[in-house]
Amino acid sequence: MPMLRRLAGNLGGLAVVVGLMLMVTLLPPDTSLREVRASGALRACIPTTYPPLVTGEADRPGIDVELLRGVADRIGVGLLVSPIDAMGRDFNPRHWAINRGTCQVLAGGVVDSTLTRSFLDTGPPYAETGWAIIAARPLADIHGLTLGVLTNISGLDRIGLSGYLRRESVTIRVTRSGAELVGGITGGAFDGGITEALLAGQLAADHGLWVASLPEALARHHLVLGLWKGDITLKRAIARAFGAMEADGTLAAILARYGLRTLGTETPGPAL
């Protein structure tokens, strides 16, 4: 009897495996790459502006726009970019009003985090980001200060940031744009500001401000291109394109043009 029970158990397990394999064969094929090639264009959704990732300038369109051009070129198609205003104003993807028919790739500040991976797949990482502070002058610490906060990028840990600022007794002033954040700092309404690190660096460079990273306790994340879940063939093609751009120096050249380095070669800035 024990042998019969074991045999029955083994046969039952085999039946489950066979059933799962049959179910896989019934899944619809992934045609994402084929559709891109058939249309002759890679469609990408980006914010209207998010420097240095998206600038809106013809001669320096931004890191992500140049990366998308490189990817499209290596896939052998053109690039169609759709600026989505909500992507630069609202961190909640549900409010962006985009779908597969609008774009196959999302760019311009997509962070590889647990939150992002809950609704998107991701391409290869190319830069690191986190929260950073900008101010008119170096700050010894932020305890008790009034800070403008701009958190319109999706994927970074806003809950962790909020907890950190509460522990530091910071008075928070929520802002909706880089211009509002900078205006509050230069006008004296804020002692400084906090936003995503790459944007903070660009705003600091543009307006003569000081910038520093926040503590390592606040997680760092990689920037990536976002893809719809299940688009495996397109994801693999993008990964191959990134590999080719890294091998021939294109990736490093794009990042250097905007003052960044490839992953693993960054020089960490001061931390509070």
C-alpha cells in the first residue's frame, strides 16, 4: 500500500507538470518585437520635460531620448516620441492615461523599484538615483529647516523620505515643478529643496545652487526604460541594443554629454 500511495503521488505530480506545460503552449505568442518592426517605429512615452533625462532641446534632447534613439536604430526602426504632460506632474502611473496603443516603452525617469515592477517590466539599468537636497549654500544638516519637496517621479520611496523628514523635524512644503522648487529656494521661502537626484543636479547646475545626496538609509535605485509586462521579445531586443551601445562606447558618450558616468564609475557626492 505505501508503494501504491507513493506511485499515485508521483503520477499526480507528473500530471500537474504536464498540465502546466500544456497551458504554456496555449498562451498567446509574444509579438511585441514583431509589431515594432512591422510598424517601422518604436513608440515611446516621455514627460514633456525632465532634465537631464528629457530636455525638449533639439541639440541636447536628454539622456533617455538619446538612449531611445540608439535602441531604435539598433532594432532597425524609427523612433516616435509622445510627450505626456501628466508624467512630469504626477507620480501616479494610473493618472498618465497611457496604454500599449500609445507607447511600447516608457522613459524619462522610470525607476527600477518594487513599486515600478508591480506594473511594468524594466530594461537594463544605466544610471543610479535617489533623493537629494539642493540649497543656496551648503547645509550642515536639515534638522528643523523648511524644505520644498518635489516628488513627481514614480518609483522612489516617498514613504521612507517622509519618515526621514519627520524624524529631522523638517517643515515640508510640497511643490509641483522644478521652477516652483527653485523659486522657493532663491526667494527665501525654503531653506532648501529635495527631489530626485538627477533632477536636483540639473537644477543646481542651472541656477548656481549647491547639491548633496541624502543619507544612504534612503534607498538608491537604478534608472531604466519601462516596458509592458509580457513583452519579452522587445525586452530582449532592448537589452541587446544596450549591450551594443555599451560595447561601442555610445552609452558612455551619451551619459558623459550630460555630466554622468556609467554605472560603477560614479563619484559619490557629499551626504547629509
